[in-house]
Amino acid sequence: MSQSSVISEKEMETENDQVKGNRTKVPGMGWDTEDDVIWVPPPRAFHEIETKRQLLQCISSVFHPMGVVSPVTVKAKIIMQELWKRKFGWDDISPDDVRKECQKLCDSLLSLNGIKLPRFVGTRSDDGSTPKYELHVFTDASAHAYGAAAYLLTTCGDNVSVDLIFSKSCIAPTKPTSIPRLELFAVVLGTKMVKFLREQVPFELNKTHIWTDSKCALAWVTGNQQRPQFIARRIRTIDVVNNVMYGHVSGKENPADIISRGANGTSLQQNNLWWEGPTWLKSGSYPESMFPAMQATGSEMPICEENADEGPSPESAFVSNEHNEVVNCEEFFSFCKLVRVNAWVQRFIRKLKHEKSESETNLTAEEIGMSRVAIIRYHQAQHFGNEIKAIEQGKRHQVSFLIMV
């Protein structure tokens, strides 16, 4: 393994978080000032893990602000969640199978103290070339956990380097959730990570990529089809982060897969995929197949079993959903009155979503315009749905008799 290696036990000895020789400890990690490397401090050793309280102490003893050991700690979090599901108290003795798993996991944490990383990320060039930086965030999810890992690709002349700079893991909700939705959770986590890292790095990122191995999540993010309300809310969170390219990566080449599945300390040290990312990342050339065009609807969209049982997204619900109108147009004899009433309904829905309005009293010209467009689009979809669908798919269509009239 090129980026992480084993430190001898003698090198790891520190006392009371004070400087000893050229080695010191900073919050969450150690720093060797001579070699300019950071290392994971040795966690607390536990001879027996029998209760939920002891397991939590074991988890808390391992902390790294960059999250580079999240594949290991996530396994402990999954066990903790399982104990909560079984309603064990803090000092209740865990079942034999859980105790064995906890002890095995906490023993593997001791091997984390052999991981060290260079504090300096990037590369330098002898000819004085200006480095270019790319941020690549990989996301993945399983039935138990989801997470994201961020890598900094630095190109300076002929020198190229890839560094793991940040990762984060989350436990899946206790409420049963489909894998495609968990994959979407992971993408949302990845976009939040992008926003955070953009604010922290002291240089400009030339490109930003978010990778997922879920075609369903990728279709939801990049497509323009109507989405269920649950999906649409997450997409709005993703859309806040601009200038991001979304791509598809295979599960075998996805470092975030290690987070969602978990790993022990020994295997994590030797996992080049985790520390360096996929092998093609350094080349900087990605096949077009990794950026599928997910703008189409209908037969070209992956089947993700997430259909409109819960209704349409709030954006399409201002006037109507697929079958029922929010505002019944037939009850109005004046189009102007219909537009204004529907505008008030739109404002009410925005308040439910905690969105601010420019005016808290009278309707604005923008609100009235949006209401008018929403009503027109609704009736166009009702009477010319086949024609609109054919136009979107780029197919020739038969002009409706109503259009001719």
C-alpha cells in the first residue's frame, strides 16, 4: 500500500497528548513533524465488550476528523443500532453472537494505529507548472449503511497524484427503505461533502465529479421526469450545489462500497482502492459510458419501483397531480380570479416547505405569472399529452384535431 503503512509500536508511544521528540497529537490524529505525516492514534483497548455502554466507549475511542477510518467504525455503529432495535439497556448483557462480533471488531480497531498519511496532499512540479485540482466524490449504499469518500486529483505537469481527503458514513434509517432511496441519500451526502470541501480548500477546483453505482439514483439526479415527492425533496437539496458532473461507476471500482459494507482495520490498511481510488482516476480520461444521458423519460429510464404512490412532487402539485386538481378550474368563471386563487395556493405550499416569499401581503407579479403558466401547462398536459410526449421523445406525431381548430 503506497499511502498508508505500518508504524512500529515504539513510534506510537506518546504521553498525555504532549510533544515527544518530533511527534505530537492534535485533535483526532497524530502528527509527525519530522516526516510531516499524520497518523491515527491508538484506540483504547477493551478486554471484553459485553454491554451497549462498553461498545459505545469503544466506538468513541476512535475518532478521525477526516473520516479515513469510517469503513471500520461504521460496522460498530451497525451493531449499536441493532442493540437499540432489540431494546437492550445500556448495561444489559448482549447475546453471545453480538458479544463475539463486538470483541472481534474492537480488536481490529487496534490495528488502525499503523495507518499514516502524508499531511501534504497534491504534487509539485520542477518546471514551476501551475497545478490543477479535481474533486471526485464516490457514493454508495447498502441495506445497513451509506457513505461517501472524497479524493483530490492533482495534476502538475507530468506529475499526477490522488489523495483521500475526506469520508463520511451514516447508518440506514430504522424504517425500511429501498436501496435506490438509500443510494439517493448517499448522493445527497456527497453533494453536502462537495459544498463543505469547496469552502475549506485554499485553492480553486477545476472540476468536480460525483460518482454512484446506482443507475436509479443517477436518473433521478440528472433526469427531468416528474418525481415522487420524497425523491423531489432530495433532488432540490442536490440542485443547490452547482457545477458538478454526475457519473456512473461500477461497484467493484467504487471506494464508497467499502463504507457501505464495512471493513476491519487490517484489511483497510491493505486496500489500495480505499487509499488511492480506482486505477483509472489518475489517467483523467473517463469513457462516455460513465456519463450516461439520463435526460429521457419512459422506456429509457431505469425501473426503480419508486412510483407515485405518495403523489407527485410539490412543484407539479401547485395546480394538479396526475388525476386530481388542487384548484378546480370549472368552479371559476373568471380566468383572472382562477390565476390569483391558484397563486395563493402556491404561496401556502411554499410556506409549508418553509420557503420565504418576497411579500407577505399582496401577490407579486412573479407569483401571478407562475400561477398562470402552471394552469396553462396543466391543461396542455390534459388535452395534448400524447403530442407533448412525442415531442419530448423526438418522434413524429399526429396533430390533434383540437390544435387544428
